[in-house]
Amino acid sequence: MRRILFPLAALISVAAFDAAWAIDVNPSKNNQPPSFWSSGGGNRFSIFNGDPKRIQRANAVDPKSFDAKVEVSPNPLSLKVVKTGTPNPSLKITFSVHNHAKKTYTLSFPTAQRWDFRILNAAGVVIYVYSDNCEFEKKVGSSMVNNDDKLVYTETVDFDDLSQPLTPGMYTVETVVANYPEIHATAQITVQP
């Protein structure tokens, strides 16, 4: 009888001991101790306890890490050739932003707009602004730019959309990354008779 009772008692005590250490994991219950969410000191890591200035520095975009370039075609532009050879004369604006740093940057935008540009005549009068003709979705977004990656934006501007007709002279195209005015580029357009 002892042979049966001893193993039976041992089995019951092991089952009782094992049940005492069991944890009820139920998604409808709060299973974290109160100290888990506390912002008190200690050496444990929590994204909720991070220093806001440190996080801001880590996410800061260094404009010196980017090379911006704008290209306009055709350039130089001959008004005679355009008027005789093209049914819908236009300019093609290409804006590229190159990350030459060793770090990956995330550019954040408050709307769907990623870039903007404007065209100025020789007197410095603005004759076209890209964003004036667009409606951007009110949706926050971002673009991740890895080391040696480029963001490239292209738009075509019809001559009919300009506020003044093109005349011979020098024009300037100014481009900028939306929400990052430090990242910009300019190009000259020569308009010939």
C-alpha cells in the first residue's frame, strides 16, 4: 500500500506546486504590474520613458546630408522652334534629392505634397507656382531615404498655365522639398527668340 500511496502523494504535491506558479494570461485582464507603465527612474528601457530632446535629435534631418538638383528641358528654349514644331509646348522640371550621408533619414510631410517649385521671369516676378494648381490630400506621410538613395520628382508645365507668356530672356526655376525649405535647388532657363 505504501508503494501506491507514496507515488500518488508525490504526484498530487507536484500538481499542486505546478498550479501555484501558473499565470493566467488572458487578453481581457491587465497582466502588467503597475510599475511597468510608471515613468519613475531605474535602468530599464522603455520607449515611453525616452528623453524627448534625445528622440528629436535622433530623428533630426541634416540638410547638409542632401544634394538637391533641378533640371529643366528643353534648355535653352527657342520660342521659334516651340511655336512651329510643338502643338502643346511645355517645360519638363525634374527635381532630384540625393542622400550622400551614411545615415538613413526619414522625411516627414504634413500632407501628400512632397515638393514644390516656381518659375520666375528675369525681373524676379513669379509666373508659375506648382502648388497653386494642385490640391493635396490632408494625409501625413513620410519618405525614407537610405544612404546613396535619391528622391526624384518630375512635372510638366504647359506654357498655357504660365501667368505671363514667355519672352526672350533668363528665367529661374526654384525647387524645394515640402516641409524642408533648407533642401532646395535652382536652375536657369534661357529663352531665345
